[in-house]
Amino acid sequence: MPGAEYGRVTEIIAGLSMSPLEILALLGAVALVVARWLPPAARPRVTIVAGAVLLLSAIVLSVAGIRWQMLPVLAGAASTVPFALSPLLRRRTGRPAWRARWWLALPGSVACVGLIATGPVAAWAFPVPVFPEPSGGFAVGTRVVQWTDPHRPETFTADPDDLRTVVVQLWYPAQQSPAGTRRAQYLGRTEHEARTVSEALARGVGLPGFLVDGVPRAHTRSVFGAPVAGGGERFPVVLFSPGSGGVRTQNTAWAEELASHGYVVAALDHPYDSAAVVLDDGRTITTETASTGDPGKDDELAAGWTAVRAADLSFVLTQLDALGRGEIAGPLTGRLDTGRVAVTGHSMGGAAALQAARQDRRFDAVIDLDGYPHGPTSPSLGRPTLALTQAITPGTDPRYLPRLTEALKSSTATSYRLTIPGAAHLTFMDGPLYLPPVPSIVGSLGRTESPRVVAAATLAFLDATLRAKPGDLAGVLPAYGTLSVHHPDNSH
């Protein structure tokens, strides 16, 4: 079938992490090198065609915005051009064609091919992320809102009139958009915002921004401003707090998967903590949180930052509740079921989710994505909790597992810790989609399996706790890893 064949071709191109135009330039460069070794009759035609394809592809790529991964491809081809064109030009002027002997030409050809080959390898290591197609029955829409808490001063600034402001991105079940509708930009509302955030994230981990220049080029599976799904159904709500220095969009694949199954996901930017927050007025607020290197001082700072995040989560829930009850106008007015709410987070965001649930009884369930519990351990958690973790190794902070276990065991509701084999800390966000597939960085599950496993385990827990779907979580969750169950009576 033509459609199936097209799908297979698309999958192959996505697997190469290069666009069709980039692949065309790559093939032109390789053909230019190989032409030297073809029979004399074929050599001129192949050289001319390969050179033309390469030149046209390079021109179009330069206009559209060339990625750094293509520079070694073009450099390798440029090194070949004088030797490839010289015989043709000499022939046109009537002079005898000169070719280097094979033992002189072979090292140069191998060097050029090696240089060209670094292009696709670099593109594979640092690709433009391709987001998985959500598996649920709803299309997904997204929009961004900015809310200011009139009762909370901004503690990161000295201005007494500066009130705490958060930026929230919502992913929600939407009506199906027409074919060809442009998908939402990743990392920001515009490409400029996406590049600002991408560069800030790169600086935060000590990488030069150009290495991840493919990330702000990406588009997700949701549609910005898409109409909410029809039918009048009220959707359960899932709040999300990113990791330290993370941003609201860092779990977009996860959020889109949940929204496609009928949840509204509200992910927060925490100003002065998130890597970069672009406000409605155009100002960009960058992170001011940083480790001191002193474990005791860092624990104290982390507890304070976690408390700010927990307060942000409670404030956003208040706003969402007002939106659901019609007190705030918007497309989602009357469509949110804030009687069924989960609070989630990755890394420090997971710690914030645990704290928010302790302090705010409106949260019905908690998901901690590999987050070390910072801050006070009381009152006890009174809500079902799922902690997804990577494997505990000798390199893991020895305080992590005991502290997490203490939080789960002291809960007055059944809680679960699911250890996912092959996971790393960044497995629980979008990192596997665009970072080098190094197991110590993003785990060994792969770019396709990482988001699938995390989202599937999350959905199983949310369906059971927020939708009361029948089924035994203790029987379902082991499909995704090693499960420990902590019952309120502390038995196992």
C-alpha cells in the first residue's frame, strides 16, 4: 500500500535524525567522493549530477537554516570538489585529464568519507526531537497562561511590590485539527522563545548552545489554541513541576500522552528557579538557584526552594479551580474536574509535589518522578503516591532511598515505588528524545521506549486513583519495572 510504504520511509528518515534535504546533501557528498572510483564512462555524469544535487541542497539548507551537523558533510564535499572537477575542466579545454594514482587518492577519499560520516553521526547524537504520536483517543491542544498571586511577594527579589508570578502551560483533550495544521513549537510559544529557553538549558549543564540547536526547531504533537474536545465532559487535572533548572515544557511527550487519554496537564515554570521564563511582557527571568557545594547549606536551600514550588502548585490549583467553576474566563471554563487532581514533578519538582500534597488536601494523588524528598517529612502523606525511580546504585546518594521509603511508609494511603530497569534520571523527561543515547545520561530504554514506559506507568496509576478504574495496581505496575508496595499498616 502506498500509505504504508510512505510510513516506512518516514520512519527510516526519522531514525536517521536527518531531514530529506539533509539526506540528499549527504548522498550528493558521498557520490562526489565515490565518482573517482567509477569506470571512466560513468565518472563525468555521476560527478556532474552529484555536484548539482549537493550545491542545490546546500543553497536551500543555507536559506532555511543549516544545522551544525551538516558542516562536516559540506567540508568533506568541499575537499573533494577540486579533485572531482579538475578532470572535467581539463577535458573541456582539450588538455589530457590527470588523475592521481590510486594509492595516492585512496587516503584522501577515505579522509573525506570519514569527515562526511561525522555529519549523520552528530545528527543521530543531537537530533531534532521527534515526538511520539499520542496513543489516546483525543487530539491534544495546548495554551499558555500567566497568573500572579496577589497574596505572595516574590522572595527572590528585594522589591516589596513584586508579586509571585508563574507561567503555566496547559495540554488538554482537543478537537481534531484539519490535516496540515501547524503543530506547537517545542520549548516556547515562538521559535525565539524556544531558542532563549534552549540556550539557557544548555548553559545550565555546561554545554555550548549550538550542540542542541535542533531542539528549538522541533514541533510537538499538540496544536496551539486548538478548540477543547466537545461533549461537555469534565477532565481530571494533573499538575507538574519540572526539575531544578528545568522548564514547564521538559515533559511535553508525557503531557501530550496524558492529555490524549482525557487529562488536563498543567505544567509550571517557576521564575528564578527554571532555566528561563519568558513573561507576557517580553522579560526573561533566568535561574538564580545554585549549589554552594556545602551539603548542609544545600539541603537548607533546596528545602526553601521546594517550599516555594509547593506554594506555586497550590496557587495554580486555586486558579484552575476558579477556571473550572467559571470564575476565570477561558476555553477550558467549566471543563476541569478539580475534584480529581494529581500533583506530579520530576527531580526537585517531585519533592515539591510531595510537599504540596502534605500541605494541600485538595490533591488526591501524588507522582514523584525520581525526586529526592526535600523539606519536612510531616505531616505524613495522606494520598496514594507513586514514586518512579531509576535503579539504586553505589553512586546514588545514600540518603535518597531511606528518605523516600520513609515518606512512602509513613503515608496513610497505599503507596508504590516502581524501579524502572534501564532508566536514568533524565529518562523521566524528554531528554532521551534529543540527547546522545548514552545510558549513564538518558538510560538504555531508547528514544521510543523511554517516554512510552514512563507515560504508561503514570496512566495506570492515574486511572486507578483519579478515575477508579477497576484493576489491581500491584498487578499492573510490575509490567514496567520492580514494584515495592507500602500499605498504611507498614506491611509489604
